[in-house]
Amino acid sequence: MRYMMFVATDPEAEPYVPEDDHIAEWVAEVEARGVHVYGDRLRPVQDATLVRVRGGDVLVTDGPFTESKEWIGGFDILDCRDLDEAIEIASRHPMARFGRIELRPVWPFDAEPVADS
């Protein structure tokens, strides 16, 4: 199953320590395990562009779309056996310590719709 892993900041996380950021080791490990599909960093929120259509008009706004102290700094797509494996992999990412990781299953367009709760 594929998972989108959002790598985000978190103001409540422990302070960032560059010497403890072993991202190259994490990438090498998940690539060696064959579960890493693709991933990359994202430019800062100041470089974001928000696109909306309202009343038939395309509205474009530069910069962050929200006044938030948390923002997505990167992403990875993982192809794991199950959620447990995805959690184990995410827990090893340096930003699980210095920020937060959100895992979300990929929902293919040809998959069954989610039942209402």
C-alpha cells in the first residue's frame, strides 16, 4: 500500500540539532528496503502560490495561505506492506523528532469510495 508521508514543522517539538539530522542515512535505509518511491524538500511557505476558483474567477495569492506556525517542509511516497511498516519507517525520520510526520494512505481514483461514518 502506498502512503504519502508529509514532513512538517512543529513548534512543540524538541529544538532542531543539525548534528542529529541523519536524513541521508534515513533515505539510504528506505531506498535499500525498496519502499521509497519518491520524496523531496519543499521551498519555504513564502514561495507558495494559492490558486482558487470563485464565481468563475481564478484567484491567485502569493505566500502562505494561512497564519500557521506549522508548515509542510517535504514529502515522501512510501510503498509499504501495511500501516505498521509505514509507521516504523516514519518514526526513524529525523523530523519525527524535530517536527512531525503525517502518514496518509494514497486513495487511487479507481478505488471504492469511503463509507460514511
